[in-house]
Amino acid sequence: MRASILVVDDDQGVRETFAHTLRHEGYDVRTAPNAEIGLSEVKAARTDAIILDLRMPLINGIGFLYRLRAQAETRELPVAVITGDHCVKEALCEEMQELGAELFYKPLWVEDIVDLTRNLLDKPRRLQPPVH
């Protein structure tokens, strides 16, 4: 069975590029233009890993992660958070780590997306403690 990847990003070009790249590598890819739709996608279909934009309107990547980690069935999903903001504060980086996500900076090349996805899927899954 092919791994299922969800790409959540408000930038249509990024979503399309990541989806095209990962489909070419043999992954089943779904996309969502915002966190709310992304969370619905996670509930609607099997998801093996998530690539998530940090800066999105309404619910940002951190808000998405808190909602994702609050559910027992999605607490251990591997997540890579991507951002074009190279001035991410250390406290925010620590918060993402506590939420079980890794941070990557745009621009990401095709090889970077493929490697990032492979690394997400290769990680041993550990049940994260509940987030309050």
C-alpha cells in the first residue's frame, strides 16, 4: 500500500508543486488550502504523514498541531512544518518540538521534499503525551 501524505498550505503553487513531486515518487497525496480543511482530511482518510505550512490565515500551523495532537488517533502522526519565515523564535521552535513536529525552511527543492517525506515515514512512531 502506498503511503498517504497530506500537504496543508495556503499557497496553491506550493501545494501543487509538493503534490506533483510526491505523486511522481509514488505517494498518494491529498492537499488542503487551510488548517480546518486539513484537519477534516485527516479524519476522512488514512494519513501517514503531514507537510504543514506554519503561516496560514485563521488557524496557523501551531493551531493545527494542537488540534491534531489532542486526538488519540492522530497524536503520533509525523509532521513536518515548513515556513518561509527565517526569523522563527526559539520558543516557537521548542513548542513545535514538544508537539512532535520538525521545522524546515522554504525554499525547498524537489530533492528536499522527497527526503523530508522519506524521513517522516521512516521515523519510529511513539505515542506523544496528551497536549493540554
